[in-house]
Amino acid sequence: MLDVPELPSAVVTLPDTDVAALWERFQPFEPLHHQMDIMNPMSSDELDEVIAALAPRDGATAIDIACGHGELLLRLAGGWEITGTGVDLSPWQIRRCALRGATAELRGSITWILGEGFAAPSGPFTVATSLGASWIWHGFRGTASALHRRVEPRGRVAIGDLRLAEDGDPGALTGSVLTRTDQLAVLADVGLTPLAEVTPSGDAWEGYCAGTIRGANAYAVGNEGDPWADRRALAREWLAEFEKDSTDLTWSVWIAERQVDTP
């Protein structure tokens, strides 16, 4: 039987959320990510580049959907008097967000919400972000549209997603994948003006994969063979997938601004 911790009282749970089922659904990923602050293939400096491009200011409101361990919002609220909202479907992750937020030195405030990303508050916000969770809205276009709807005119969004590498071979990949040009066309089509693109280095990709291996190894110590604690095989599968597609795929974050003349 899976032993789970309690959710902190600070966590807000959206209606109709089956919390018990979510503990089990997302447990396989807990061993891989439990040691990470940034749950994306990017460095600390690269995340700071994204934050700078979002142009945060005192009095701003921000939402991060699929917020992971909350690092983006914690940095925003640590530097500015913002009102933040972090949403994630994993109770393991949102629990860690609340625990980290309770001990961090923050100028702003953050509300942590457990629930589906598509059911996240609609705003409008000054800033809306979603890094590495385009599956919520079935792809880059759906993500761009969802974030566009959640920001005020001149509000800024950040979207992190996979795309074809500049010298990548689309024929080597399963299914279709957008190019950089495709993503730019989508941003324009939904009413977003691109301001910057942060493309993490290869070292950041490799660091993320190595981090999942380290996390799984650490989690398994003393519990080798326990199906709930020993997720080393899953970590190796993730690493193999990265190595297979690493020459054809890249991951980047677009920062864009909502156009004033769009509905």
C-alpha cells in the first residue's frame, strides 16, 4: 500500500479533484524529481532570463500552470510584491511548493492549487506561464491560446515546449513536431507578439536527465526492489528517450506579449 503524506493546509484543492487517485498516479515521478527545484531542462541562469523577459513588477499578478516545485513563482515573489498562483495536478509537487513557500523569504504572496491545469483560474493576470506542460491543452497552439486568454492586454506569457532542432530530421521522429517557424506563426495567429526565446544549452538538457537518474538512485537506497520506491528503471527509460531524440528535438521557452487589438 502506498504511504502518502498529508497536504499542507495552505493548498487549495479544486472541486471534483480525486486526491487519493492523484497520489498514486504521480508517485512514479516523485523519485525522479524529488531533488530538483527546476523541473525542466534549463539552468538557473536560463530561468532567470525567462523571468527578466516577463518584466515583473510590484503589484503584478502571475499564474504558473503545471508549476512543478514552484521555482518560477518563488523567484518572482522573492523579488517583487506580486500576487502569484501556482497550479499543479501532482499532490507530491504542490505539497513541496507549499512547504518551500512557507519557509522562503518572499516579498509577494503565492496561492498553491491542486487540480487540472485547464481548470485553473482565468484571471486576467499580468503574467501567465506554463513550462513543459503543453499536453494539458493538446499542444503548443492550445497552450498559447489558453495563456493568451488568461492575461490582460499587454500581459506577458511564457511557453516552454519541444520543437524540431534547427538541423533536426523530422523523419526520425514519431508523429509530427513543430518547427521554430511554426511556433512563431502560432503565436501571431492567437494574438501574441514574441519578445524573446530562451533556448537552454545542451548541458542543461543533460543535467536534467542526470538529475532524474541521481534522484531515482537516492530514492531507492534501502528500498531496492520496492515497486513504490525503486524507480531506477523508469529513470533509465527517460534517459534512453532523451538520447534517442536529442539530435532532432530541442526545448525552448517563448516569452510573448498579448496584443491590445485582439479580443
